[in-house]
Amino acid sequence: MKNTLGRRLAAEFLGTALLLAAVVGSGIMAERLAQGNVALALLANALATGAALVALILAFGPVSGAHFNPAVTLGDGFLGGTPWRMVPGYVIAQIAGAFAGVAGAHVMFGLPLFTASRHVRSGGALLFSEVIATMGLLVVIAGCSRQNAAAAPYAVGAYITAAYWFTASTSFANPAVTMARAFTDTFAGIRPADAPGFILAQIGATLMALPLIRWLFATDEMAALAARETPGR
């Protein structure tokens, strides 16, 4: 069955929505059950998010590539993987899906659809953390997709689980996720005033990661080979 643009966009919307439902929903559940133990709540949130990512990438990867992240889509566009005509649709679907996922999580836990977060996440250390988290994510995806594609879902899930802990920002690494999490006043939230800095750091990290990925994985040569082997692309 051909993966039409409509199927691709639906996969990006649904996958991102389920990812945000996992991030926000597990954060709410963890905070309620951990009885004030923030470390335990973060561990539960990280494990649930990583596990959800593995499942979602396995499910939607064959349809859309399972980006669920404008940074991934932009990076893939620059590297020749996603045609530029598809990029705007992917990004819109991801942002819409992220907000739908937040709303869904709130409904499941009896909260208002959207509430501006009061969770302060500011400062240079957190912005630098987002640069590291995003660059690392893109390098992991690029390396796996070009050398061991079957391992990519597990590698991405493992990386994000770990990055929850080794970055001061708890590794948002995703502009769509950041936008939507600004409207959940729960464990996973980020204050709307802090979100633009995170997004700029993530986009800047994407641009910085591109030359590293091209050098490490020779993506220009691989993209050219793929274009020769795929007529009409």
C-alpha cells in the first residue's frame, strides 16, 4: 500500500499525540503516586516516555518515518531524506498532534483541556542542555537509520530515557513538544515564557548537527545514491 501524503500526515499527527499523552499522562500519574519523591516521579516519567517512543516508532515508522518532531523533520529535509514539499505538512501535523495529546492526557486525568504551565525552566544551563539533547538525538537517529535501521526505535527510546537524567532540562529536544508542554500545568510542563528559548536552542542545535552528521555518516553520498536508485523521487 502506497504511503500517500495524507497517510504520512495522519501518522505524524497520531504518533505525536500519543507521545504527548505518554509524556504528560505519565508525569501526572507519577507525581500523584510518588508522594513528593521527585526523583521517583522523574524515573517513572522517563521510562514511560522511552517505552512509548519505541512502540510508536515501530508502529508509525513504516508510514511516515515516525519523526514526531519538527527538528527531526527539518534535519531530514536538509539531509535529503524528506522532500521539502512535505516538510510544512509534517511540522503542522506534529504541532497539532502535540496539543491534541496534551488535551487527551488532561481529559484522562480530569483536568482542564489546557492550562498555562507555571513550571519555571530558565537559564543558560537549561538552554545548553537542550542543545546537547537535540544534537544527540539527531546524531543517534542519523547513525541508526543509515547503519542499523532496525535498531533505531530502541536507540531513540533509550537515548531519550537517558537524556531525561543526564540533561538539566530533562531533554525536551522537540519544538512541538515544547509548545504543547507550555499548556500543561503538571509535572511535564514548561512556563510559556521559557518555551521560546528552548525552541530556539533546539532549532540552533539542529543546524549545528547537520555538518557533523554529514561528516560522520557521509549523508550527501548516501542521499545521492538513494536518488539514483529511486526513480521519480
